[in-house]
Amino acid sequence: MAQLNWTTLAETSVEGIAVQLRRYDLPAPVEMTVREERPVVSMMLPPYPVERLGRYDGGGDYHGLGNIVFTPPAADCHFRGDGGKPMTLSCLFDRTLFDRVTRIDDGWSRGRLLATLDVGGTAGGAIDAMLRRMAEELRAPGFATETLIEGLGLAALAELSRFLHADTTSAPRTSGQLNATQLRRLDEYVDAFPRRAPTISTLAGLLGMSPRRLTTLFRDTTGLTVRAWVEAKRMDQARRLLADTDLPLKAIAYDLGFANQGVFSTAFRRVAGLAPSTYRDRYK
């Protein structure tokens, strides 16, 4: 079983709240058990691992992890994944503060524990924005950093409390569309790995859903198929590289994950209506 090792890249603490920017160093693949002594909310930052799964003791099968995960104190959570060197923004709360705000007096039911593996929905969207703002502040502290971190931390804890008090006994509501957080995560993942055209299964795993569900929701949200969207993003990257750099076409094809220059040129001509060299001459 792997040990949970990380380097704290930046950190700040206010009353009852500690915020850390962590970079982990994990074997690939990884399987480990995590037991936190303090309540911890963690948000994965890019580049994202392809696979992250988790479950609690007595929680049955492994489930896909969302971008934001809450780990209750003194609970053994078992994780599996690709390992590597992922980065997180982790917000640690003192038990007294956590108990006072969340007021979870009825214990950690199986449904509530499963919900912590993917803090999504409306509350997740709000927490996502708050944690990202914290990460920005840790990377580049400004005036009144501690006050800002304290305010964001308390607000995130309040949103988490609402999320945890939702009705976990009923089946989760299924939205007919992907939300902004889910779309951003897909977008950042594709941008982070330009040389690897991701499979639909990989992208679905990032959001903890089946490939069929992702295919349906993505089309209903954007009007595009997942394949068409990934291809369009690669072609947008190709346009930028052709217009803004002097990279040879062979190098651009390699950077974007095409088998060779000929395959890249055919794909680019199909989308842009011009050969890559003609596009460069016209728009550079």
C-alpha cells in the first residue's frame, strides 16, 4: 500500500482554517488508504490524472472521484488511480469550527459518505470558484491575504454544509446538461495533454459518469459530439501554432498528437479549407 507523500508548495493559516497548495508524489498506478485527522476539502488542479477512484469502508464498489472531494475526519478512504504528481488545493478545518458550522449530528450515512467523493451540483460550483480563488491567492499573495482566505474558507464551509445536508437518501438528480465546472474540467484536461487525443471513456471518467451519459449530456449542452469538439480544439491549437510560431509542420503535427505530418495536413484541410502551409502564409 502506497504512502501519501506530498510537498507543500504554499500555505497560509487563519483561525480554524489552513490552506495548502500540495504537489503529491505517488507511484503509478497507486492504491492507498487515507485517514485525515481534520476535515479536508481538496480540489484537483491541472494537469488532471486520467483515473481517480475512491470508496469508504463498507461503501461497496469504487466510485469515480469528482474534481472536489471532501474527506471526513477519522474515516478510512481507499483510493486508486494513475498516480504521478498531481496538484491540489487543500483546505483543512479545525474540528470545532467544522462541527459548529455543519452541525452533522446524525452521523455519516453511506449516502452521505458517497456524496463526499464528488462534491458537485450547485454547491460544488460555488465551492469550485472559492477554492480556485484561494489557489490564486496562495500563488500570488496580495494585501489582506489572511482576511480573504478566512472569508473564502468560511463561505466554502457553509456551502459544503448545505451540500452535506442535502437529501442523500434519494437518488441524485440528473441534469439534462453539463454544468460550467464540468465543461471547464474537460477543457483544461484536453489543453493539458495536447499530444494525447483523449477517449470518451477517459473524459467520462474525469466526471465520474459513463461514456454514454457523457455523450448524451455533451451533445445536449453544446450541440456537438465529443469527438467533434476535441477535433475543433486541436484545430484551434493548430491555427495558433501556425500563425504565432515558426515551428515546422512536422513538429506541430507531433505536438498535437497526429501520427505524421500528412495525417495532420489532411485533418487541417478538412476543417479549415486550406493546407497548413497556405494558412500560415495567409495569416502569419
